[in-house]
Amino acid sequence: MEKIKKLFGQTELSWKQIFLFALLAGVYAGVADLIPALEDTSFSDISVSFEWWILFGIFLVVNCTTPGEAAAKTFLFLLISQPLSCLIQLPFVGWSSFAGWPVWTALTVLSFPLGFAIWYVRQKNLLSVLLLIPVNAFLALHAIYYLWEAAERFPRHLLSGLFSIALILVFVFCLFEGKAARVGSLLAAAFFLCLFAWLQLNASAI
């Protein structure tokens, strides 16, 4: 756990490393969606959902020394990785590779203020706990969605569902030290997991 903790707040990332990281993420996201054997599995979910990108964003943000640096590096990362993913697919699937561009363009633009705000998770106080709640809520939504998919078409997307839950635990135990902060974050995450599970059950019953 100590080695994992060092990844969240004790890792220096140069602008060159951010650039290379963005290239690798964009290439994998683009290529994974083109491999038939990976279609509709956890290994290609990075191209259509957000759990991996949340991990990348948090990793970048908490390893910056100022909120401005966090905002700029997060923006640069998405500005490179997302278009690159689409461009890699363009020769194979045509302009449909850019079908999700409105969402990713909005997220890229929003990554600047979001990166600035989420940086304050580093402060390890009440504000930090409050800032992490929507992040973990979004991961809880992913977890329930993918676990439900796995239950209906086992084992498809099982890893993505488990990975989303694992991220919640990693964020809580790596970003916070105090027992109260950890317990509060876990309770909030558990609430959203139960809420989304209940909503999914009711939607399926209709």
C-alpha cells in the first residue's frame, strides 16, 4: 500500500512525461477499440467510459505542486490523448471515430477548472473529502453498470466493475490519512453504490 500511496502525491511528472503519458493512453484507447477479440470487453472499455480517465486525472492532479499546474497538465493530457485515439481509428472506421467528440471536447475544456479544483484533495481536510465524493459517486455508477453487465453476460466487463470499486478504495486510503476522512468517504461511496444498485434493479423490473 505504501508504494501505491507514493504514486498519489510523491511522483514528479515533467511536461515531457505528461506528453508521453498522453500518447500512450491515446494509442491504447484507439487500438483497443479496433481489435475484434477485445470488443465489448473490459479491455476496450477505456475507449467508451471514464474509469481509467478518472484514474489518470487524479494521478496527474495530486502529483502537481500548484492548482494551476494541475489544471494545465490535465488539460494538456486530454487535449493530446483524446484526438489521438480518434485519429488512430479514423482510417479503419471513418469519421464515426469522432462520434463522441462533443462529450470529450466538453470534458477536455472542463478538465482545466476541474483539475484546479480537485488539486485541493491534497489538503487532506473536509474540503478534500467533499471534493472526492462526486468522483467516487461517478466510479460507483460505473461499478454498478459494469457489474450488472457482467451478471447478464458473464464475464464481460467484470474487470471494469471490480476495477471501479478498487479505484474507490485506492483513492480513499491513498489520499486520506485520518480515520474520520476515510470512514466518511467510504460511507458516501457505499451510499452511492447502494443507490445505483437499487435504481438498476428497479429499472430492470420495469
